[in-house]
Amino acid sequence: MKKENTWISWNENVKHSFTNSYDVTTEEEFADAIKNSDSVRFYGSKQSSSDIAAGTDTLINIKNYNQIIDIDKASKKITVQSGIELKDLLEKIESLDWCIPCLPDINTITLGGALATGTHGTNGGLISSYMTSCRLIKADGTIQVINEDDMLMDAVRVSLGVLGAFSTITLQCEESYTLHLIEEPESDALWTKNLSSYLSNHDFLRILWLPHTGMGYVIKGKKIPKDQHVEEDLGPAYLKNRRKASKFLYQLTKTAPWTIYFANKILYKRFFKSRKEHKGNLYQATVTKSRGSTLELAEWTVDFDKFPSLLKELSETINSFKNKSFIHIPMDVRFVDSDDSWLSNAYKRKTVTMGCVSRDASSADSYEAFKTVENIFLKYGGRPHWGKRFAAKDPELTKLYPKWNDFKDLRKSMDPTNKFLNKYLASIFSEKI
């Protein structure tokens, strides 16, 4: 009799039984595990809010498949195994005085997972847009090398792990640079009016939107010489307690969600009214070093030109006490360049992304904000982040991604037995397993 074990996600919202598991450290082990499995998924830090990483009979843990394979100093390229965590990759890149220009705000996820789900930062492309080549383990266990000029590259860059598993990945890096950052609150009327100007005149822009307050916390950065002096001011010491205070207040609002409206105003006045000024390279200045497992996340993108209208409708909707969608703060607003990756949420368009967070993962299913945000973004042609929470399936997704049906055909040709699908992924692609 097979022994069943339980796989549990980082926030304990997703649980699946499995019977076989592999911890791989070499490409040969990784390929053999896939070849000898009927249904298989692979995972690293388990930090996806979508049900993408498990739910199959066999699971492959890639966290120890994490070595740096090659560093090409002349071309500023680095080749690594796909299970390397971003913190280890970025620290190595930083030591070379290099950077990846569009870093996400978390560094504890694996590179393979970040690429497959379209992870990104702000003021650049998805991380996958910096991939110049990869070795892909296909369903039969064979290896296919895919280079930048390969016709498959645009399909593989963001592929949810359903075309195959990333084995090794080569990334194009750039010279590191130093940012002079100023952070301060601005009214929604002001920062939305100046959005195009801010993007044109700054090298870094990120806005923490504060629902129910009429305010955003605007983070603007400009490149400066590394040795340029900046009189740093990181604000009062109590600002570091924002997450603890948020968690406490939102626990109090669970039985009466409408009180979030007032909790947000308290959090704004306490933690988002201070002006801060500092400098650092992109990694030092912008990457969150940890994230509590009590979170549940959704994120959507929309055409840059549609964002002002969308934000206006979202604001009006959630500020009506007739609605049930009172949203925890902040909602992270970032900006991503257009690309050609078939399943990228920035495919053929300059986008604005907006994250939606529940500070209590255990009650995420009843968090109405996820539903309201998704409905409004779908109305404006918004696309979901593949690694975060959303309800849209094939009928909606085919309208959002021009290459959706091409991707489905390619997936079927590369994985005819649906080896890489779990029930969640099968529902997205309208497949039966």
C-alpha cells in the first residue's frame, strides 16, 4: 500500500496528499524523477497563493537544486540551477556589482518559480525577460536547450511549469546602480495626476495605495553616483512595527469588516505620514527580506492608459458602505514594461500592476476584496499574476491573452499525457485529468 503524505503551502491555505517525493540536487536526478512519474509537480519555498505547486501523486522539491553553474563576467551573464532562492542569487549578483533591473519585493522564492509565474518588480520587465537561455526538462525526461532566438522562448519564459521544468537558467544582468529614494504620502488626486511625469523623470517608482484614505505612499528614486552623499532620514523608529500593528488591528475587524475603513485611517496616520529619504542599490533599497506567512495575495495588471479609470471605479466601489469589500492596506502599485512572452501579464502592453493583500490568510476565502478587485480588473481587461490568488478560468483567460489558444495547443503537444497538470491547472486549461 502506498503511504500518503501531506504537502502544505507556506500560509497553510493549500494542502495536498502525495505518495512519492524527490529531493533533487542534479539535473540527472531531476530528469529521472520526471521521466518515471505519471503526474508530477515541482516546488521550492511553497509561497504561491495559487494552487500551482502540488496536487499530483509525485512531487519534486527543488530547493537543494540551487547551485551557481557559471559566471560570464565579459557578458554579465550568470547561469544557475532553477531551485536557487532569489536572496542567494541576488547577493551573488550584488557581489559582482551587477543587478537585475526589475526585482520583486520578496527574496525567498526560487528563481524557477519566479520565472514560471511571471514575477516582477517595478520599472523594468518581468524577471523572465532577462532570461537568455535555459535547459528545459520535458515530460519524457529529455533536455531541450532553448536560446533567446528560439521560437519557443516566448512561450517558455512564463509557462506555469506546464511545458516542462526549468533545469538551469541563464540571466542577463546589468551594471549595478545606486538609487536616491524619497518616500512620502500624496493624495490620490496628486499622484494619479503626476503619474506619467513621475515615470518619465525617475528611474524607480512604486506606490503603496492606501484604500479608504484617499492617499498613496509614493516611493520615487533616481540614479546617482555611488559616492554621492544623501542625508538619510528613515523616519521614527516605531515605523518598523507597521506589520505587527496591521495584524493586530485587522484581527479586531474580522467580525465587522466595515471597521477596516477606520483601521486604515489609523494605520495611515501612524505609519504612512512620515517622509523618508535614503539611498542604496536596487537590492538594498527595494527588496523585502522576509514576509509573514499570515498573508494571502492577489495581483492584477491593466493597460497603463486604463489605470486612472479603473482606480476611480475601484475607489468609488470600496468607499461605499453598501459594499463588503473593505481592503487591507497597502495595495502595491508598480509598473512593468511591455514584452512578448505569451502568458506574461505585460504581453504587448505597458502595464500597471496592483496587489491586493489579506493580512489574515485563514479567512481569505471570505475576504470580499479579492472578488471585487478581480471583477473590476476583468472589466478593464486586467490579467492575473499566475502565482497569486484569482478565480478566472479558461473562458475569461482566452479573452485576456492573445496567444492563449496557441499556448494551449503547444502545451498539449509537449505534454500529451497531461503529466504536468494538477486539478487546478487542468481547470485553467479546460483539461480533464
